[in-house]
Amino acid sequence: MIRIHRQPKTLITGIGSIDHLGEEARKLGGTKALIITDKGVCGAGMLPLMERVLKEAGLEVGTFDHSVPEPPMDSVQEIVTLAEKEGYDIVVGFGGGSPIDVAKAVAVLVNSGATIYDYVGVDKVPRKGLPIIAVPTTAGTGSECTAIAIFANEKLNVKQGVVSPFLMPNIALIDPNLTVSCPPGVTAASGMDALIHNIEAYISVNATMHTDSLALEGIRLISKSIRTAVYDGGNMWARENMAIGSMMGGIAFGNAGVGAVHALSYPIGGMFHIAHGIANTMVLPWAMELNMLACQKWFKEIGEAMGENMDGLSDGEGARKTLAALRQLAADLDVPQYLSDVDIPESAIPGLVEGAMTQGRLWNNNPRKFTREDMERVYRNMAVRP
Ligand SMILES: NC(=O)c1ccc[n+]([C@@H]2O[C@H](COP(=O)([O-])OP(=O)(O)OC[C@H]3O[C@@H](n4cnc5c(N)ncnc54)[C@H](O)[C@@H]3O)[C@@H](O)[C@H]2O)c1
Ligand SMILES: [Fe+2]
């Protein structure tokens, strides 16, 4: 089968790699950079470092420092207007997936006359925008390596994606040092998102030999280091494994797609403002309980990559062991597992099902063809902590 694989042209990785950012920005022709970031990242004290490396390379630098986490669509236009007025010629997304996604959208909206709503969906962006540099400070979304940006549509109460090759960052710079200040809750939620990207990419019906190799290695790196990263945040072995595993997840799912877990978690995030990684972790075992029946062999291999001993087990036994390992991981990281843990009432389930039904782009990647009843079953199974 013929497949087109996309990823950033330049990947810069490693502890201390941030020092190379300025010269690489200049190679892209940037002279006036707009850094887009948020209060949490500024509060961690990292903004002066970013401004310095760009200024030392001779760029003029401006900062928009109050981008909104889990960004609403309506939050983007203000930054586009600022970028147009000030004439920035390169955009730097600095933070977790949230400011990186905003930066990608701003880059293609500047001087386009369009709004973000015009670009929702696949291939709606008509042309290339400003060069984009993505510098993640969480090990999670892999957004630095994807041609996707996700926003909360507050009119429809659902998360929606802008998907276009023109959103692909020109440079992804992954410096694990920048993730050390992540508090345990953010490390756990974003780290689980990264693991889920690799898992969903591996079982996707659109997986390729290229995405499979990245996804399996991403699962290995994250599974062996996520507990240490959460409970001993200064451990650089764990932070580096997480950062690279997350990057691999981004490239894997950016090309193979994600499926049921994301499709069922987006309405939870959209309607109840639960962080993306938490909503995904809640849904993971319940969605996979149904999903793995369509892909037991692959699900067993995921468990093997997680370090589970599968000797002598059938595919079905192995898949069930993987599911148990994922439940244990979520419990160890103390992430909520039931809708009732985050005060979502059972009466919300019909609305959640409606939201999940709209995620056709994701269902197309999923191994099991979920019916409306299947979706409802997942939400009912996870409704109330016994
Ligand atoms: N574009 C994609 O391919 C893609 C993929 C998956 C998820 N997403 C989207 O990404 C968003 C979630 O991103 P995320 O999980 O990285 O979290 P985030 O960017 O929303 O950040 C979560 C919180 O952590 C803080 N934070 C981030 N880095 C920090 C650091 N180093 N030190 C201290 N605090 C820090 C932020 O300020 C914020 O308050 C969601 O909107 C989700 O839908 C996008
Ligand atoms: Fe995700």
C-alpha cells in the first residue's frame, strides 16, 4: 500500500538542545519571532531562557504569554491580530500541547482573512503560513511532530481538530530539561496521553511498518519510565525517555491516527473541561476492553513492550494481561478512572455518546467498528466507582 508519511523536517533532541534554537530559527529566515506560551510555563521560569536563545541569534522577540490551556477556538484571533499588527515572521509554540497547537493555528491564520472556524476538519487550510517552531515543555501530546491542532469548540461543547500538512512544525526541538518543572499531575496526565498515542497508533487500521516501529519503542520507553518521572520528577533518565517516547508517539499517531480512546474522551474534555490526558486515561481500559477483541495479537504485543511476561499465553490471555497492566498503571499514577471520580453524572451519558458519534475522523482508524450501543456501553461501564 502506498502511504505518505509526514513529520517535521528538523528534529532537535537532547538535554540542553534549547541552546541551538536561535541559529536554527535564523536558518528558517526568521528575523522577528513571536513566542506563544502560557502562565504555567512562565511561572516555571523558563521564558527568559527562550527569549535569550532567540535574541542571541539576532532575532527580535515578542511574547504572548497568556495562551489558554485546552485552548478555546475563540482565544486564537487575538493572537493572530497581534501577529499581523507587529509583523512577526516566525512563530514559536512554547509549552505543552496547548500553546503549540495555538502557535500552529496562528501561523496559518496570519494575513489569511480566515478564522479558525473556517479551518476545522481535514485539509481546509489553503496555503502555507509563517514558519513554525515547536518546543514542548510536557512529554505528552507529540504535537511538536503532528500536522494537527486541537481546540475546544465552546459553541458545540466538543473538541475539534484542524488537520493540514501546513500545520506541521518546521522544527521540533525536544529538550527534556524543559519538562523537569512539570508537576506530578501534569507529568502523569500528559505522559499517559503519550502512551495512548503509541498504543492507538499501533492498533490503528492505518498503521504502517514505519509507525509500528516508532509506536512499539514509544510504548517501551514510556512504560519503563513514567512512574519514575511522576514520583521522582528530577530523574533525567526518566524525563529523557518520556520526551523521546512522546515524540515517537506524535510521529506514530500523526501518520497512523488514533481511535476509540480519543473519540470517546473528546466529549468528556469538551463538555466538562477535563484535561485531555486525564479524560484519555479514564477512557483507556473501558474502551480497550471492547476494542481489543478486534486486535488481540497486537494488544498482547503492547503488553510485551510494556514489560509483561507473555510466555506461553494465547493472544486472548495476553491481551487481558495487557489490559490489567494498563489499569494498574492508571491506579499507580492516581489518575481518576470513573466518571463519578470527576463528578460527571450518569445523566450526561446520552450527550457524551452524541459527541463521540461526531468523531468520524478517529473512528475510521479504529480496529473495532463501534456501534452507538458499544459507545454507550463504555460510558455506562465507567460511570460509577463501585
Ligand atoms: N496537536 C496534537 O497533535 C495534539 C495531540 C494530543 C493532544 N493535543 C492537545 O494538547 C492539549 C494538552 O496539552 P498538554 O497535555 O501538553 O498540556 P497543556 O499544554 O494544556 O498544559 C497543562 C498545564 O501544564 C502547565 N505546564 C506545561 N509545561 C509545564 C512545565 N514544564 N512546568 C510547569 N507547568 C507546565 C501548563 O501551563 C498548563 O497549565 C489539549 O488541548 C489536547 O487536546 C494536541
Ligand atoms: Fe492525545
